[in-house]
Amino acid sequence: MLRTEYDEDYFRSLFMEDGRAEERINTERERQRADAAEAEANIAKSRADAAEAEANTAKSRADAAEAENEKLRARIKELEANQNK
């Protein structure tokens, strides 16, 4: 015999469980997207940090070269002064 009674509580619980399952799936997708975005941001930060370190190294080398040039200029002036005596 067919069941003719409509069990509202039963069907409501089914719909609620379907909604919960879909929400879990959506939450997991959003978590994965957030994790991927965070990983991309970390990679970009690492690249920026490496570029900054490279720039600092180049600046240090330029500063050292400038200091060496100053020493050489001073030595040239000293030699010129001694030659003119």
C-alpha cells in the first residue's frame, strides 16, 4: 500500500541536510581559494624580498666603489701635490 501521509519533519530534515552538505562544499571551496591566494601572496612577497635584497647588494657595491674612488682621488691629489713641490 502506498504511503499517503506527508511527513513534514522528515522532508525538512532532508532539505536541511542537503543544505548543510552544500554549505560544507562551498566552505571548502572558499578555503581552497583563500589558501591559493595566500600562497600567491607569499610567493609575491618572497620575490619582492629577493628584489629588495638584490637592490641592497647593488647599493652596497656602488657605495664601496664610490669610497674606493674617493680614496684614489685623494691619493692622486697627494701625488700631484708632492710632484709640484
